[in-house]
Amino acid sequence: MPDQRRVTMPQPLTGPLVGQHILVTRPAGQAASLIAVIEQLGGRATHIPFLAINPVADLRALEAIRRRLTSYQACLFISANAVQSAWPTLTAQQPWPEPLTAAVVGPGTAQVLRGLGVSRVVLPEARYDSEGLLALPFFAPDQCQGRAFALIRGEGGRDLIARTLQERGAQVDEASTYERSLHPDAIHSVQQLVCQDMPSAMVVTSSESLQRLLIAAPADLVRAIQQVPVIAPHERIAQAARASGFAQAFVSAGGDEGILKFMQTYNGSSFTDAPGMDVL
């Protein structure tokens, strides 16, 4: 069953989200901080994961990276899912090498790594995406030439990081450690939610999750959820939502921190009145 949560306790009498019902669509186990802040700000939250995250069966590429781990300039993790799926294999026979740098796209993944004891973590300061990571001085062409990097990722997705590092003269060893699919209970759970308690907005942190849901959902459900405003931590996700027929898509700052700042600054009766947001 999906990691679905309804707030049943009485709402606080004050707070910018009083009267608002927010649908959080992140995968299971990755929504607690968002839900907690929504509740603290007086709102109600429902968590319906749109994607299921499953480990891949073939870990030979990851095993090869493990054997060479100390030889890399850095090990890049494309997401928190990449860390969680790869960590048992990477540290099965030895602890994480203290001198090895881990590179990540966003602060959520950095937090997971630091919680595992990794001290050397580099990440963008503002733009939490592949372009932001590649713009860091750590990945300047003169720092890549002749160096080797490991890249831990999910199946599919963009190949910008590997391609760019290779163009800068680096060797890149890649391993796909997890795969994404539409959560088996997502359609049914969203149908129930729309019939019983239409959300006033939904947080979408993956354009793929939204597209998979829309492809599989019946037409009447698609039309219904297209009326729900989308809050996305990246312009690319908001653009995908608008291209898919959503009436409103708001762009917050990147990562969970950016979404939470949006929640904290929202103080109107309509998300169209939210300050500091770009509506695409």
C-alpha cells in the first residue's frame, strides 16, 4: 500500500496553510520533512507516492566501482535513492574511504551522505541540478582531464553529467542501482483523494513521476488533477507540468529547503497570491 498519511488532529488556529490541503507525491520514506512543516504551518497533508523505487538485480557495474573506489577523484550520487541503493554494496567489505569526495546534485542527498559519515561532500550552492553541479570549480576542465569519476544513478534519466565529464577529458564509470516505476497503488489512491477531498496544491519533485501517472490514469482523473496547482523545486519540472495541461505550476527554490521556504512564506488564500514564486 502507498505511504499515505492523512492529518486527523485538529489544525492550529493560525498559520499560513490553515485551510490548505497539500498532496505530497515523493516516494515512500522521503516525505516526512515536508509533511511535518505543512502541519506546523496549519495545513493538512496527504502523502501518495507516484513512483516506486526498486533496486536493480544486476550489480556487477557497482561491484566494479567498489573495487576501484579509492582511485576516483569523486563518486557522484545522482539522488538520495542512489546513495541508499548503492551504500550496502560500496561499504560491504570496507568503510567509505575518508579522502574520497562525494558529489551530489542537491542538499537532500548531501544530508543522507553526511548522516552516513561522509565528510567530504560537494554540491551546488544555489542551482540544484546537473548543470549546477558541473559548474562547480571542482569539475572545471583542468580538474577533469585525465581523472576518473564514479557515477551512481538510476536507470534512464539524463546523461548530461557523464557526457560532460567525458568531454572534459575524464573517465566515467557508471552504475545504475535502482529503477523507477509507477507506484502500483498511485492511481487508485489519487482517485479516492479526488473524490473525497480535492487537494489545494500538490508538491511534485519529479517530472517523470507526473508523466507516468498521467499516462496511466483514466481521462476523467487526468482532467481533475490538472486543476490542482503544482509546486515544483525546479523550472524544468514546472514546465513539464504545464506542457501536460496543468493550469498552474509554481517554481520554488531548489530542494526540500526551497519547498519549505515556499510553504513558510505563503500567506494568501490562493496559491496565485504566493509571494516570490514564478508561475509558468
